[in-house]
Amino acid sequence: MSDSILRKIVDEIEEYKPGKNPDTQGVIKLASNENPFGPSPKALKAIEKETKNLQIYPDQKATILRDALSKKYGLNKDFFIIGNGSDDIMQIIGATFLSPQEEVIIPEKTFSVYSLIAKIFDGKIVISKLKSNEIDLDDITSKITNKTKIIFIANPNNPTGTIFTKDKFESFLKKIPEKILLVIDEAYAEFVESTDYPDTIEQIKQGGPNLIALRTFSKFYGLAGLRVGYGVGAKELISPMMKVKMPFNVSRLAQAGAVAALNDLFFLEKTYQNNIAGKKFLYAGLDALGVNYKKTESNFIFVDVQQDADPLFLKLMAEKVIIRPLTSFGFPKAIRISIGTPEQNNKLLEALKNLI
């Protein structure tokens, strides 16, 4: 293709590499942190009911879903924007707030979409170092300059599953200049057990700094295939984002399914308790194997396997178990294991016994 057609930045962008999907019968996928129980039964019913309206465009503002979120969090619906997955919200953030050559601070070895957004909108990426493989808020603060525009942070972090505490976050917020937008990706927030987890929604209620929290229905709610996520922030931030987003960006099925999933309390409690039990089971199994891992506040476990992760991935594939090698994240000797059902977790450990 002619150089005059392609934007120069496109040559620097690597195509996103998702976790591998199973392509044969009997394979279990513990790679992409999906809900092992599938979608909420109430969501499935709502989706089926909505299929009769597929000839009609979806609600441009996703009003019913924003109303449901408003009720859940005690915030006006104008504090919410709905996207085709939370990565859609990230792209809207880039289009709304980031000008060419403004700086975007991103921790190293984290979710790659943050860097992708910065590159798409010609931002300058500034990398913050991890400390003991955890996000270092002090290091992020040290990277702030008069050119900094956006800071992207995942909490819990992907792929380590670790969090920063409430006190550390509140101290960090006081150091962020008003002209900087802080984006906290909380894709795994619903799995967190710690009582020391920061309440970003409360910070937004209190009219704190320029802060947007991102959540998704892909993980805890089991709707990864529908693509629906949301951002929470002050009206002054959300209103311009609503102007920039593409029309009808969230399908009728996604909106209906998300509202139903949000209210399926029995299913959500089942998911939460399974994750707690699964963590304990996998911790015990990994301890027995003598491998190092990070205790997690998410639905996945970061495991240091002390060998090249890519060959191990292929060996586990031969055992009909799919995990995520973390070479692409910058951890060539680590894997990420999604917490599955008891049967899936057991099959994984049995497969690992012969390989580690």
C-alpha cells in the first residue's frame, strides 16, 4: 500500500492478540478471564425477548441501562456512558481528550489497549515502571510533566491481579493536577475481596479530580460476546464524550442483556463465591507444585512458571487446556490462569503436574 495513504503511526501498531479460543470438543479455556458459568440466565431470556426488535435501531443513549446503573450506584444517569466494551470507551476518551503529542502515562507490562489508544491519537507514551510486579503510584507521579494529559491505570491490574489500596490511591489523587484525566480501568472490580479497595465511584460522587472509572459486563457478568462496558465520571467529562461516540454503538441485545445481568443477584453471588473457592483450590494446587504466583483480587492468577511460557502453552493445549502465556505482556516465563469451575480448575492442575 502506498506510503501516502497509510498514516505513519499505523506501522508502529501491533494487532491485538487475544487469548486463543477452543477449536475442538472437550477443550477448556482458562485464558481470557471469562465467566466459566456463561451468561446470566436472566440475561439470556432478555436477549431472546429482544430479538423480535432487531429491525429497530438501538437506543442511542442506552437510557434503560444508564438508568439501571444510576439506581445501582446512586448517581444521576448523566454520569454514565455506555460503550461497545470498555475498550470502546477508551477510544472515545482518546478522541475526546487527547491531542497530538500530549503525553499518556501507562504502567509497563499491562493491558495493551492503553498504548493502542495513545498511538491511534498520536499521543506520546510515557512508561511507568512496576515495583515487585505491581503498579507503583509514586513512579507514575514522578512521570507527570506539563505535557501529561491522560493516565491509564488498571485496578486490579491485568495480568498480575494485584491492587493498590484506598489510602495509597487517595494520596495519589492529591498529587494529580486538575488538567490531567485519570482513567481507572476496573474491569475486574466485582471480583475484589479486599476491604481496602479504592471506591472510585465515591470519589466521583464527591466531585474529585478529573476521574473516569471503567467497568465491563464481559467478565463478572458473563457477556463478553455481546461487547458492553461503561464509563463513570462527572457530567462535564461524560457530556462531551457522548458527542464524540459513534451513533448506536451498543446493540439492542447488548443493552437488554446487560440490564438483566445487572439484576440477576443469584447468578452474581454464585459467580463471586465460585471465584473465592477457585482461588483457594488453585493456590493449594500451585503450592503443591512448588511454583510462585501472585495472590489475586481478580478472576485470574499470575503464575511464574520458571520456564518459557510459549512452549508450556502448547503443551497444555495438547492436554486440552488453554491458558494465556504472558510473553506479549513482557513476562516470558509467566502464564495467566483464569479461575474456572471446580472441574476445570482440577483438570488444569492435573495437566500442570506433568509439565512443571
